[in-house]
Amino acid sequence: MAKIFQSMFITIFLFSVSISQQSDYRTLHFSSLVADAHNDVLMRVMTGRDISRRTSEGHSDLVRLKEGGVDVQVFSVWMGPEYGMAKAYKRANQMIDSLEADVQRNPEKIAIARTAREAADIVRQNKLAAVIGVEGGHPIEDKLEYLDELYKRGMRYMTLTWNNSTSWATSGLDETKHTESLTHKGLTEFGIKIVQRMNELGVMVDLSHVGEQTFYDAIATSTKPVLVSHSSVYSLAPHFRNLKDAEIKALAKNGGVMCINFYSGFLDSTYDRRVSEIRHNHTALSDSVKSIYKDEDHANDIIDSLLAKEVDDVRAPLSLLIDHIEYVVKLVGVDYVGLGSDFDGISAPPQDMEDVTHLPAITRELQKRGYSDDDIRKILGGNFMRVFAAACR
């Protein structure tokens, strides 16, 4: 009987410790300023989704952002390569219009921040501070005046390229896989003028998606700390979207911040291969679907939905996301890393990170690895806010 009571006591004690630890990490998370440097939910807004309410699809909406403890969210203004000259600038303005409309409909929940000080003031009002980030330099359509106009609309960072290059900056994809088609590599003279103008205006220079030469050209040009809004560590997952050690060191020397992307393919070097193997093992299924649905994109969507359970099982573990954060900390220090989820722009976040409501798990895991409260606050949002304040006055 004594052993039974002893076992019950140990069980109750361990349960109380678990609850105490949970309360501790949640208290820390929700008392910290949490900033996410990249979210693509505006793409869903453009299809008519009302993100002021809880939605059943995607990774985020205003309700779930609140539940995840997000205080400052950069909303990405992105468009595909089909939006070229005479289309991209108009599309960017339409996306900013859509964000402004959501803000006007939900003034008690969200407000647009143009400076770090404004963001902090909005957070103190218990609202979400929305920052506008333009992903890819295509919307300026090679015109400095369009850069100025987007700044006036509230743009506070611009990613110099997406996967496709601009005429003045080369992308990571093109610098690694399409070198034969490049007429130049890195920033042109006009590209240098754009970075200089961004510094003058107060627009963060975002170096996610760019090629190595563009990265180093921009670092050499910028007089302000730069941002890498949603990229991970190349040494852990060799992918053209990730940063190599030398780039991370250059970023730290510049005083910038690297915000880790949550996509499994950028975290786990085996993810793409394992997904390919799953698809290869179901070629009969794929062939059958493609014989029925002639539109390739539609057919692939159906195939992916049918294989979702198997693909879901090979998503990166949450521990790998923490590994990427920790790698940067060990390489250059805790002051240069943050969060850039890419939610609603990625298909496979890590396990235990199904949507934005799971963000407190990052705080929990950082605590388990022995990070101090102050260092966790830097990672969750302090480092991003420092760069925001330095670049955008």
C-alpha cells in the first residue's frame, strides 16, 4: 500500500511540475513581444476570405494570431511572376488596399504600424501591429517613384527579389540553377540606387530569396541593418533559399537579423527526397488522377490531398526548427535571429507547429534548451524590433 501511495504522490508531483512548466513558458510567451517577419495570409484575403474570423483553412487569421501571442505581424505583399510590368505595381496596391480594408473593419483588433514606436504603441493597446512588407522588387517596375509611392502606402520592407530576378538584382534560384540565362549577377548600378533609396526612405532591405552576389552587394551598399525575413540555415539544410555561414556572419557584422523560415523543406535536408519517394510509390494513383484531370496544377493538388497523411508524417520535427535558431545563436550570437514563419505561404510547417496558435511551443522548447528569458524575448521579437527601429524612423 505504501508503494501505491508513493507512486500516486510521484505521479501527482510530476503532473504539477508539468503544469508549472507549462504555465511558465506560456506566461513568458504571452508577456513577450512576439514578431513574425513574414506571413502570406493576404493571398487568402485576395480570394475573399474574411480573416477577422477564425478560418478553417490556412495557418492564420486575426483570431488565431491572437491565440498564438503574435503582437507584430509583417503581412507580405507578394505576386507571382505573371504580374510583370504594368501589372505588379497595381497588384501591390490592391493587396495593400485589402489589408487597409481589414484594418478599417476591425479597428479594435489591428492597426498598421509604420515605425517600431508605432508598433509598440499599438501593442500596448492590445491590438495586432500590422507591418507591410513587399516580397520581391517587381512591384516598383524599375521606377524609383514607385518605390517612393509604396513607402507612402506603408511598405516598410522590400525583398529585393523573389525566386525570379528583377532587372537590377539576381535571385537565389537564378544564381544557382539558371546561370546560363543571366545577363548579370548581383546588383546593377540601378540596384545599388534602389538600396540607397530604401535606406533614405526608411525601408528595411530584405535579403531573403536573393542570390549570394546580390546578398553581398546589398550588404556592402546598405548603411542600415538589413533583414532576412524568412530563410533558414544552409549548413543544416543545403537549399538555395537558405543562408551559408559566411552570409550569416556578414549579416551579424551589419547588425541585421535573420528570421527562420518554418517550411519543412528548408529545415530538413531529407524532406524533399522523402516526399518524392512517397509520390513515386504512388505513380499508379498519380497517373489515374492525371488521366481524369487534364489541368496539371489541379491534378497535382488532388494527388497531394490524397497523399496528405503520408506526406504529413515526414514533416520536419519541431526540434529541427529550434536547431536552426540555435545554429545562428552559436555561430554569431543571440542578437541576430528571429522568426519568419512564412505561414500561409508554405505547405508543410514542422510537426507540432500546425498553425500560428502553436507558436508558444517555440518558447517552451527554447526554455528546455536552457535559454534565458531575456534571450528568448530577443528571439521572439526583440531582434526584429531592433532592426525595424534602426531602419525605419
